Amino acid sequence: MTSPLMPTYPVPSVRFVRGAGAELWDDQGNRHLDFLSGLAVTSLGHAHPAVADALAQQAQTLLHVSNLFGTEPGDDVARALDTLLRHGNADASGYQTFFCNSGAEANEAAIKLARKFGGRGRHTVVSAFASFHGRTLTTLHATGQPQKWEAFQPLPDGFRHVPWADLGELESALDATVAAVLLEPVQGEGGVNPATVDYFQGVEALCAERGILFMVDEVQTGLGRTGEWFGFQHFGVQPDVVTMAKALGNGVPIGACVAKAEVAAAFEPGDHATTYGGQPLATAAARAVLAEMQRIDAPRLATSAGAQLRAGLEPLDAVGAIRGLGLLLGVELIDRDAKAVASRLLADGLVVNAVTPTALRLAPPLNVTDAEIDEAVAMISAALDAVGSSEAAEA
């Protein structure tokens, strides 16, 4: 039977019908542990009661009136984000928020803001190779993965790419046309590659010296995932623009481009807009998510759970290295095909993905339990043994 869906994804081998916390059940009644969280989205787990209640209440109150009019609870979410972005740095400039529907849209807004801020002739955005910033034509070119570009050429101009974590190469790329630098604190889709304190502080200093915006893509890393509220907070910097999505709605589509007020002032009415961005259903979910994350101290949970997960995986013979921060981890395998291991784990009841040919990505809910971590480690150990070395498989 022909699928009614466009073939933009492989045909799924599993269809999930229900979730609760870190658990999922498929249409055959099989239980799975979810250690991917819908690509770092369901950071509070599936069907969280606080989020479900907020959605139900808002759905019976007001769904949509457009951004021509004010609504709540968007203002509450924007104020909460300002507080979390300045966490530990009370002297930092206040932030203003533009709500949208996804991470790509948040980065689109940031790129437009950078161009408006820079002015005509100062429009180039510098990003890193192996980065990922979205799938729209503009954010695809910001993404530093040339293999993804070719089928969609010509892409919009105004983008330049430099090697990851090489401050000298970045400095060389900052000519008079550059409006902004756009970086992830941890390259998620690029293999879970964290930045360093020296690198991010060096980038911030270069940007400040040259009047360039320092923009940080926190779509995958934001909101507790790395053990801080935002990944950049590991590195002692305060970006001009921060983008986010994924965990903000815990599965409800919402994104945000947040900028220091003096930068946000470059936008005027009519410069940028979205029909659905910031509509009450999405912001009601986000308000509940942020309240619950603060109640449980989500960064602290990510730090402790991440340490437990690392400690369980590091002794495994087929694990060569573990990269990442908090509960965004890349597990580099020794002589194993990561895609084969991920497929075996799915069959065994653990959801992860192969973020590179040799590495698994793990991003469980931030409130995952100790017992669930132990169960996942045991399943990964068994799968690594069952798949065996790539040399043995080829023989």
C-alpha cells in the first residue's frame, strides 16, 4: 500500500500509540524506554500531567486570535525566559522574545534580525562546519553540512563556514560583511560535540570588539538539557541572541528567538511575523513546562542523571568515548556500526539514534529514574555484544 505521506523519512518500523514518562508503547502492545525524547523534545517525559492539564484548560478557553491582538500566557513565558537566560548574571541586559513554531523558524528570525541590525552590506552569518540550524533554505545554508546542500542549490547567499572550535579560523572569517556568528553550545546533529570555555569566550570577545552579534542556537541544548538552563551558561558568556524550541513545549510545537532588548530594537512592526507563533495553546504548554522544570530543578536532574548514565556506559568494552553535557550524550563506539546497534536496541525496546556512523545519541527525559538508566545501560551492553564488531559482521 502506498503511504499517504511524502517520502521525506524512511518507512517507520514502529508505530507508537501511547507514552507515559520515559516509556512508550507501540501498536503491538510492546513497551519501549525512550532515550531520545523525540530528539530532545519531551524533556519532562510523555503525557506529563501538568502540560496535559494546561493544554486542556487552554483549549476550552482561547485557541487563536492572531498576533494583531494581545493574549496570555505568552507574556509570562517571555518573562520566564528572560529570567532563565540571565540566570547567574543579574547584570546582563534584558531579553525580548519573538515566538514562532519551530527551531528552524527561530533561526530564520535570528538571521533576519542580524541582517536588519547589521544594515545593507553587512549581512553575512558565520557558522561552523558540522553544525545544524534547520531545513528551510536559509537555515539549511547556515547548517555546516555541505552534503545536505547539493540537491537544493542555489541556496541563499550570505553564509560562511569555519572549522568547529577553531578560534583563529573564525577570526579570519570576520570581514566587514559579517553581521553575526551563529553557534551551538553542543553540536547535536553533528555528533554531540561540546564547545569549550576558551572558544565561546573568545568568540564573544571577537564579536564585541567588532560590533558583531553573537547568536547561540539552543534549540537542542536549551532548558536544562546540558545541566544548565542553557548550554552557553557552561562557558561564562552572555549571547546577544538565543534561539530555542524542542523542549520549550515538551512536544507542543513552539519556538522562540530571544534577543537583548537593544538588539531586538532593530525590528520594527512589519519586519517579521508569523500567524501561529505564540498562540495561546502553545504558550500555555510552555508556561506549564517552564514552571515544572523550575519546580524539579531540571538542570540539577540532568547533571546527576547524566553522570549516572556515563558511569554505566564508560566501562563497556565497545564504548570508546562519551561526549556531551548533562543528558545530551554521544556514545562513540569501537568497531561497531551505530545504525545497526540502534536498530537492535529498537527491536529490544530502547529508543536511541545513530547520530553518526559510529556514535549513538542519548537524550532521555530529564526526570528519568535511576532504575530506567540502569535498564537502558544493560540493554545497550547486550546490544553491543549481540551486534558484534563490524569486522566480524563483514566476514
